[in-house]
Amino acid sequence: MAQDTSTTKDVEADAATEQQPSEKIVLEDGEKTEILVGWESADDPENPQNWSTPFKSWITFQLGMLAFGASLASSIIAPANRTIAEYVNVSEEVVVLNVSLYVVGFAFGPLVWAPVSEVWGRRWSMLPAATCLVCFSIGTAVSRNAQTVFINRFFSGFFGSAAVSNVNAALGDIWSREARGTAVCLYGVCVVGGPTLGPTIGAAILVNPHMGWRWTGYIVALFNAVVVATTYFCMPEMYPPVLLKRKAARMRKQTGNTLYFHPQERIKVDIKSIITKQLSRPLMMLLTEPMVTCIAFYASFVYSILYLTLQVFPIIFEEQRHWGPVVASLPFLGMFVGILAATGVNLGNQPLYRRKCQASNGRPVPEARLPPLAIGAVLMVVGLFWFGWTAAPRYPWASPVVAAGLIGGGFNIIFQQCINYLVDVYGLYAASATAANTFLRSVLAAGLPLAARPMYHAMGVGPATSVLGAVAAVLLPVPFIFMKIGLVLRKKSKFAPVLDG
């Protein structure tokens, strides 16, 4: 696919602006001289990178809650599948669509919200969408037939994906490369914690005689409404090009000098430009950027495993062990414990990353993010085989729960480091890079749960899980391949402003 030269020029101009923050650059265009607005100095307080650590931590918490609210909505309804199937008169295989369609929304939403964030800023890409998530969650709660449930769930996922897709890029706006790893770890817990905590919360709501399945939608709406209200008043815009665009407008007004400008002001927002450049950018990156493609395929597999468990755990713990809905959802907490433990592995890699950056004279070294991937890959393989062959009722319940913890830990390590890597590599266009990743992984995560019940009932838990374990084993060399040829792949990039590691 041919690269749009205007897109390349936009990247180069934006990168130049960000890499030279301490001065205004004078450009000549024929007889016209213009003043390119930048940060006043390396310590400019308007630069999000220079905001105080407590303030950035408060913003990070808000961003994490936006992502948690959207990811929680994906799975909280899962324990009610059987109840909803009876209510709307569909089979249990069909009612799985209420999760799968939500994740399909996760796939297509970022193709819109990521480019929106790179044109109008992070706030405009997340807060209106989160407000729509509130509305469609209420729509799900009041639905009276299968079609209405499924339509509302799709649009809930479509709008909820804005936070999941764009938060990591927003963290890159406010945190330095050295500190961002810690922030992304906390964000990652929110993103993957939602799907693992959701079933337990949903089961507790379902068995409450004063609530019922509709309250899974109401609770999601209430939580997200509180988060949206808080972020509306407390979360500032943080995308540097948009802030510099506002600064240029302010300087023209204050000085009366019309020569001040920023390239962000000249981005075309007509329909043709939006479709051919902004909206197509994530798909273009998925098809033309080797590193985005590789990361996306690897992350997609492990992400789909997470959503597969929403259908597999009920088979193992409700159907085979005959546990009640709430007790049968508790093994998800074992997975969540593994996710929390894996955060320690990712945080433990931070000193190595800092040393690598210092050794390269402060330049980012994205490949230094990748060593934990090897640990995550091993945990995923061991966890899948262990889980598959100890899940039968004749084995103690603790064994598959511990294995689920290993699966959760492996997933979290892989997920977080892949996100960190993409943000390191693509900088200002991190939202589009992660949107491409989100698109592919969500497509797989939507499809695999639909196949879970037929596959596990036909093959049995051990053989079916072993197939997934075998795929994970085949992928074991992937982290080492990334570490070996990552720099080579980055040098082929037409979007990444950083070409040396």
C-alpha cells in the first residue's frame, strides 16, 4: 500500500515541533514569514511533561477509571447469560453475543476515537464517548428483546472503546518515557481488571433478589456517570499539538500578530481528509507497519484467551463442579491476583529500561521494554496446560485457580509491554498504533468466545485447552524475535519519529 506523502509530512512536522520545544522556529514561505509556536523552554509549565507529579498521578487515576469502567462493562453481564437467554427466548450459544458484540464494538470504535484524539485532543475523544456508554448501558438495562440487548451492547462497546484505546497515548503525553512504564502498569491493571472482576460483580448482582440482570447495566451506567462527571471538571487536555494550537491562537489574540501558527491548525477536517487520512491511519499502520502487525497478532491471541475464560469458567465450575453462580465466579479473582502479581514483573523491568535509555544518551530504547515478554509467554503456556488438565472435578479446585492466575499473569505482562512498546515507537501517533492493535485483538476476542462452548463441549476441557496451549507454545519465540529484529523493523517505519535505539 502506498504511503500518503501528506501524512508523512504531517508526521515529520509534528515530530520536529515536539523535538525542538525550547524555541520558536521561523519559517519562510515565499515572501511570507511565519512564527512556529513551540514551548517557551524545556521547563515550560504548559508542557504536560512538566506538570507536577501529584497532578499527573491524579490525571492517571482518572484515565484509569475511564478505562476500568469500559472494560468492566464488557464482562459484568456474562453471569446473566442463562437468565437473559430465557428472558429473550434465545439459546445460550446465541446469548454469548451480548459479550462478543460488545468486544466487536471495541474493535471498530478505536478506528474512530484514535484519529479524533489526534485531531481534536484526548478529552474530545474520550468524554463524549464515555457519556454515550452511560446511555447505551441504560439502554441495555431496559431492553425487552434480544435485538435491543445486542444493539445496545454493540454501541456500548463502540463508545466504551474510546478510553481503552486512547488512555495509553494520553499517558505518553504527560509522563516521560522512563516514568511512563509505571503509569501504564496501573492502567493495564484497570483494563484487564475490569473483565476479570466483572463476572464476580455481575454474579452478586444477579442473585440479589432486589436487583437482577438489568442492574448489571444500571451499575455500569452509574459508575461511568460518576467518572465522566469527575473527569469533565478535573481532567485537562493533554495532547501537546492541541495545546500548542491553542497557544498559537492565544498569542495572536494577545499580540495582534497574525504570523503565529502551529501545524495542528492546518489539519484538514473535511469529510474526504478525515476518511482518507485520519480514519484510515490505524488500518494503514496495521497493514504497512511491520512492528504494529507483529505486536497486534501476538497481543490478539493472549487477549482472546482472556475473553474465552468468560465462557469456559462457567462450564468448568458451574456445569462440571455444580457450584452456584457467585461461587463459580470466584476463580476469576485468582486470575486477577495473577494480573496484580505480574505488575511486579513489569515494574521490575523499569530500572533496566532507564539504564538502556541513559546509555543511549537519553534516546528511547523500545526493545528494552521486551524482556518481560519472555516471562509472560512462558507463564501463558504453563498456565494453559496446567489449567486444561487439572480442571476436572476429581482434582482440587485450587489447582485450576492457580493455573488461572498464571494465565492472568502471562496475559498482563504481554499486554502491558506491547502497549509500552507501541507508545515508545510511535509517539504522537501512539493512539493510532494502539487502535490498530485494539482492532485486531478485539476481532479475535469477539470470535473465540462464540466457539468456546461448542469446542469445549465437543472436545472436552483438557484437549480444547491443550490446543490453545500448543498455539501459545508455538508463539514462545516471538518475544526473542522482537528483541532481535525490533530495531530493523522500526527503521522500516514511515510513521515512527524515533528510528534509532
